[in-house]
Amino acid sequence: EMEQKQSALEQAYKARLESSRKAWERERERREDAERRRAQEEATTLRNAHENEMKELQKRLEAAGQANAVQVEEEVARVRREAEASLETVIKTKEEEMEQRLRAVRKEA
């Protein structure tokens, strides 16, 4: 009878341990999913801001329609290159930050 009680206690302990492990895993996955969603939203916001900047630039260039067409094209190309390089840098930085946060979430969990 003592062995049965000990066996039952061990089974209960193992079940509780497994339940805790599963809960911990679900929480870690939830945190990672939330971090991914937040990073995706941030990237979308950055892309939208970039598109808005490009539209604004286009409006300003159109308003300055008296300028030489070649100069306008060169300016558009230069600003576009700068904006794209800036956006790439920001996105890379945000991706690195996201990876660091994901690693931190994994370490926490």
C-alpha cells in the first residue's frame, strides 16, 4: 500500500511537472508571437512613412515644374536612393532589435 501511495504521488508530481512545462511553452510562444506581430506592425508603419515621404517629394517636385527635367530626375533618383538606404538601415536595425527581444523573451521563459 505504501508503494502504491508513493507511485501515485510520483505520477501526480510528473503530471504537474508536465502541465507546468506545457504552460511555460505556451506562454513563451505567446510572447514570441506578440513580439513578431509588434515587429511586423512597426515595419508596416515604417514602409507607410517611407511611401508618404516619397509621395510628398513627388508633389514638391511637381510643384517646382519650372525646373529642368534632367535636374528633377537626378534629384528624384538621389532622394530615392537616400530614402531607400535610410529605410533599409532602419529596417535592419529594427530586425536586430526584434531578434534581441526574441532572445530575451526566450531567456526569460
